[in-house]
Amino acid sequence: MASPLIETKLYRPRLRQGVVARPRLGEFLSRGSKSRMTLVSAPAGFGKTTAVAEWLAGAAIDGRRVAWLSLDARDSQPASFWTYLVTALQRAAPGVGAGALPLLQSARTAVETVLATVLNELATLTHPLDLILDDYHLADTPDIQAGMTFLLEHLPPRVHLVICTRADPALPLARLRARGELVELRAADLRFTADETTAYLDGAVGPKLNAADIDALEQRTEGWIAALQLAALSMRGRDDVSRFVAGFAGDDRYVVDYLVEEVLGRQSDDVRDFLLRTSVLNRLHGPLCDAVTGRRDGKAMLELLDRANLFVDRLDDRRRWYRYHHLFADVLRTHLADERPGEVASLHRRAGQWYADAGEPAPAVGHALEAGDVDRAADLVELAIPALQRDRQEATICGWIKDLPDDIVRVRPVLAVGLVGALMTRGEFEGVEERLNGAERLLGDSEQGGTTTELVVADRGAPARLPGAIEMYRSALALVRGDPSATVRHARRAIDRAAADDHVVRAAAAALSGLASWGGGDLDAAHASYSAAVEGLLRAGYVADVLGCSITLADIRITQGRLADAQRTYERALRLAAEAPDTLRGTADTYVGLSQIAWERGDAAAATAHLRRARDLGELAGLPQHPYRWRVVRARILDAEGDRAGALDLLDEAERVYTGDLSPNVRPVPATRARLLLTHGNLGEARDWARRQGLTTDDELSYVREYEHLTLARILLAAHPAHPSGTGLATAAFLRRLLTAAENGGRTASVIEILVLQARVHDAHGDSGAAVTALERALTLAEPQGHVRVFVDDGPPVSALLTTLVRRRPGWAYPRRLLDAAHRIGGSTGEGARTTSAAARRELVEPLSERESEVLRLLAGDLGGPDIARRLHVSLNTLRTHTRHIYTKLGVNNRREAVRVASELDLISRAPGR
């Protein structure tokens, strides 16, 4: 199915030959580019678009980038408007808006949330960017105005908005004027001056006009460019131009009507017939024109009109697609309706049939509605629904069905159920149950033969698929309402009632059952259900949805501690995508998942590379959850690189763009943010988060809140690290409860983290034996899958315990490998880094050599590394080796911690030279 995006709306208009140079307007617009917004507002035909296009042609020399969007009436719908706008920005500045477009299909994501992400990305641009919205008046509706106001008020300094419109937009213009942030170009500025009128008419008409004629036209048109153009066309071939000029009069509307009549009257019958019949088309293409007119010269006629400058604009560089000038098209349609009223509907029907045959349902439906053929439109919508659902074009489905009369939809259960699916995917649940009940009653009455309303369907096989779909949507509705048992019950009914070949409904029902199991903590059942969903989707050819299910399958395996299985799931998904070259959506999410696994295994370079690949694929490659998932993983990397502020900003963005898409929110972004705050010693804010969530150690435990409860345990441990009674005992008991729950649920990743926290608690309470035992058990579970970060991110307390374990079991390579990783990737960022390990305070697991003691003494001073190396007469690499050994023996990861721990153990005063 063709993309619903019309690419030519994103093209900057070409400058036509003979355009009068108007440097004064270019200078005006260049001054305006230093403001927040330029408003070009004037009636039709004043050259707004040409003036901006001419300015941009010169501005391109300065390295400015341009995002151009030509709007039409269909863009008054928010989904269409914002999709085109974000796409225009992304074409001008690749990377901007990545991941935003899928969110625009979901009503659960506010436009301001999506725009906040886009604005943050625009703020990083190093070059100026002009966003041009042409014919904005066609989209200026209340549904658009709030988002545009938000966008305008938060534009970064390097981004400049230009609005071309026939009427002032409903934006805070007065406030912008008062701030000096608005430059306005209006009809008085756009009118041709006397010199410009002379230049234009000399080029368009030639020496036939004398100075008096030019002055008369300039005065009577008052510089209105369209009127001058129409006058010039009317004068072509005339010998009595002075008489024509003398009789030229009237106000704007009458001038246009008069001149167009003159233009049309001077065309051959052939050309005039072509113009009138093709005026029903928004876009002109040779074969399409042939289908509408019944002729065979569409391509040649369009080229003729183009050469004659007869108000036709090229939309591409291959001279395949054109459009009439809006004003000219309006007048042509008026004349068509006046002269041939009986033809209008049939012309639209022919156009709609051509588009339907070409596989473009959007214009096909539009022409059917223009023809007044609502039954034909309804048929086209029904037939298009499966492909639109596969491509996640729910907004299009909603728009079309809502344009149909209620009495049409009421007797078409396929439309009713299709609308339910579109509404639910967009997060709109009001009235859904009533629509499902109505469709079910209609189907039941039809089967029993007792209905008084005739059942209408476009595809005779569709009714057999509806009972399963209805139960599937009821399952989804139950999941939204928080009723997992009803979710599973309706999912089973959906599978039982689905048509034999309806793999999509069966797969969706299995996935919904899996979601209910996942949210309840039954990960094995969830994985089995999602695996069944994948097989069904593969049979149906829904590869993009297979990728979405694969991400869930991998998430489940990660929670189970099975990183290798999760990686294989992601790699299989990428192979499927590669075998289906038209499938892009979901691949970006897959690379984010691979980045997450690489990060947990301590491979920061691979994690960064996967994340970069996800970003480079662009927003069209992401599912609804991609924007927030990408930011969460990227935030962890930034934090490890020392950019705490950048990491916090990304997590704030992730929270704003979060969408669960019916998945349980098992790792809430605010909890991740609390953990990051904790690693940097910001215990107060982390505590505030826990208080706002109402978290306590007495809570009833559930898988959905497990990540939050583990975060609470970290907060309590940071607040009371060495209290063997009171709060400390409560924390220990809380961790025991969490451990039992995680073990019973098979959530090995949580078990490993809990054991690490238990080891820290035991160590803080002075029970080194229990601490090492807990850590040893965690390592045993983690080693087969190569977990790294869960150990090194907790910093010196765990590093010290690892050092003890290395001493006790010198033949075990895994703990030594983790210690090396801690030194390599800087595990001192853990919240435990602020508290010296009890094991380190008691004794060294291995004494320092004499040389290491000497290095330690110098590390406690003010000398830098190169100076210390020179003092000791060793190379810098040798010094680094000594330093690494010191860190390992002290159970630390940096110089500051080494000096602090050594001071507590009185090692510096006993070092050589003291």
C-alpha cells in the first residue's frame, strides 16, 4: 500500500522563469530570520509563496537549512498536520524527530509531549533552520492551535518559523509583537511597486504596452500580482491592449472572475475542456487525467499548460505530477459546477476508481465522498482497513469512518469493529463496548434471519472474522481496565471463535493473554503466549508486529536473567526484518535492546554502537515505546561518561514521551531517575520519589512494583548503611521477602540484584561471611550469562567483597574479571561509592608491596601521574600498573577513594618515606 504521506508537499517550490527580482523583500525576510517568527499574511494571489521561495534561494548560500511544508485542508486534522510537520523537520535536519511520528498515532501521547522531544533535538542544531508552513490558513483550526502555540513559544534560537497564510493565525501575535519577536510581511509590502509592475509586464507582454498602459494597470490592480498575471494572459495575442487596459476595472473577486473568463474564453475548446474536467483533482498526473477526461493526451496537455505558464505548477523534477494554482483551480471548479453540474460527480467517481486501482485508498475515498457516493466510500474503507491496521494507520481509519454518515456505519459491522480497533490503539475507549455490542447484535440478527436492518459488507468473507475480533477487543478492554482474568477469558474466546485463516486475531489474542500473564509475574506463561503470537503474525505476514513481540519476548528473558536467549531473540528479529526489505518499523527498538544487553555485559562500546544505529535508522523505524526506551539506555551511557546533567535530562524526556502500548510498566522511568540521583549522593530527592510513590517495606509485593521496591531498598541502604538494628533490620527483612518473591517467579535478574544488595547489607553489619556467601551465590547465577553491571555499578563495597572472594577462590576467573571490569569502566558511580566498605576498613585481603606503598604515599600528595612517574623513575604505564594493583587490594576504583581508605587503615603514615 502506498504511503499516505504526499512527498511533494515537502518540496520547496521551484522558481519559475520570468519571476521579477524583489531584493527588498529578501532583505525584509532576512531581517525577520533573526526573530522567532515571520508572518507573511495577505489575500490570495499576492505572491507570498514566491517571495519566501526566492528569499530562501538566496539564503541557502548562508548555509541555512529549510523545512518546507505545503498544507491543504486535510491537514486540519492534528495527526496529519503534526506528522507532516515533524517529517519536514526530519528531512531538513536528519535525526530530529526520530521516534516522534509513531507517537502521533497514539491519543495517549499528548502533542506537547511529542513536541517537547522534537524541540529538545532542535536545540542541539549547530546551523540555522527555517520552518516554512505554506497555506497555513487551511490547517488553522482549534485542534492545531494549542500545539502550534506550544511550538512557537519554545522554539530554540536557531530555528525560525515562517507562516504564509491568507488570514492571521490564532497564535499569540500581540505578545510576540510586544517582545519584538515577530516580523510581519503583509499585502501592502507584497504589492508590486511601479518599477516591479513595469518589469513584470515588460517580460510578460512586451513592447505592446506603453508607459500609460502600465501605469493604469498598476493603479487598477494596486500591485495585486495574480490580477497582473491574469491580465497578461488575457492580453496575449491581442492587438488592442490599450483598449483592454482602459476597460479593466472591478474589485478583487470580480477582477479574478472577469480575467479567468477572459483566459478561458481565449483557449481552444480542447484546452478549456481539459482544464474544467481536471479541476476536480488536487494533483495532476497524465494517466490520472486520462482516466477522468476519457482522453489520451493527459501528459502532453500538462506539458503544454506548463510551457504556457497557465497556472500549473510542477511538483517533481520528472514532470510527472503537477497541480493548478489554488486560485485558478477554485475558479475552474466554480465554472465547472455552473456550466456542467451533472458531470461533477462522475468526474470524481472516475478519479476515485483510478486511485483505487492504483492502490491509493486515501484519495480514492476522498473522491468517492466528493461524488456523494458514501456506499462506495464505505466499501473502499472496509477493504483498506486490514492494510491500514498492518501499517498502524489508525488515525486514517478514524478520520474516514467519522466522515461517513452514521446510518451507513450502523449497518456495516466491519466498519464498526474497524473503528473500535483504531480507537483502542489510539487510547480512546469511550463508547467502545457499546460499538462492540452493536456489531455483535447485528451479526447475530443476520445469522438468525430476524434482522430488520440489512447487513452490508464489501468483503463477503469479512463477517466470519468478526466474532473473533470482537472477543479480542473485549480482551484488550479488560486489560486496560486491570482485569487480567477477564483478559485471558476473552482471549481464549477470541481464539476459539476466530476464523480458521485469521492468524492476526489469534496472534493478538495470544499476545493479550501474554500481557496479562506478564503483568501478573508469570513470565513462563507470558513467554509461551507471546511465542504463539509471533508464529501467528509470521503466518499473516505482519513482520513489523513480529518485531514488536520479539522485543517483549527479549524483555521477559532479560528479567529471567537469560541474556543470551534475549540476544538470540533480537538477532532473529533483525534477520526477519532483513528478509522483508519493506519492513523498517521495529528495527530501531531491536538495536536498543541489543544495546541494553551489551551494557549489562559491560561492553560500553557495543552498547553505544547499537544505540547509534537505532538513532540513524530514524523515527519511522521505531515502535511507540522506542522514544522512551532509547533515552533510558542513552541516559545510562551518558551518566557513565560523567554527563550527569545530560543523563537526567534524557530521563526527564523519557518520562514525557513514555507510552506503555498496553505493556505493564515494570521499570518506571522515575524509578530509574531515582537510582541515578542516588548514585550521585542525592539521597534527599531519591527519598522524595519513594515518598511520592507511597513505597514502604511493608507493601504487598508484586512483579509490577518489584523494580520500584528494589530502588527503595537501595535508598534505605544508602540512608542507613551500617545499622544492624531498627531500619537496618527492616531493610534486611524486606530484601528477604523480595528474594523469595523473585525466586518463586523465576526472575533471576532480580534475584541476582537482590543477592548483591543482601551482600552489601551483611557487609555493612559486619558479617563478612554472610556477605561473601550471598555474593558468591549471585555470581554463580550470573556467570553463565555474563552479567557485569549489576556488580560493578555498586562500586567499592562490592569491589571489596569481590577482592575477598578472589583471595578465597583464586582459581575462579569470573570475580577477577568483574574486578578488572570495575577498574576499566569506572564502577565508582554506584551509590555505595560514598561509603567505605566494612571489609576494606577491617583489613587488606593482600598487603601492599614496598613499591606500591611508595606509590600510595605519592598519590596522597598533589603530584599528577606524569610527575609521580618521573619521581619514581618509571614509565607512566608502569605507574598505572602499580596503581591498578593498589586499587584492587583496597577495593576501590579511583585515586580519591584509595587515599581515603588508606588513611582510615593508616597505610599512608606507614608508607616508606614517612
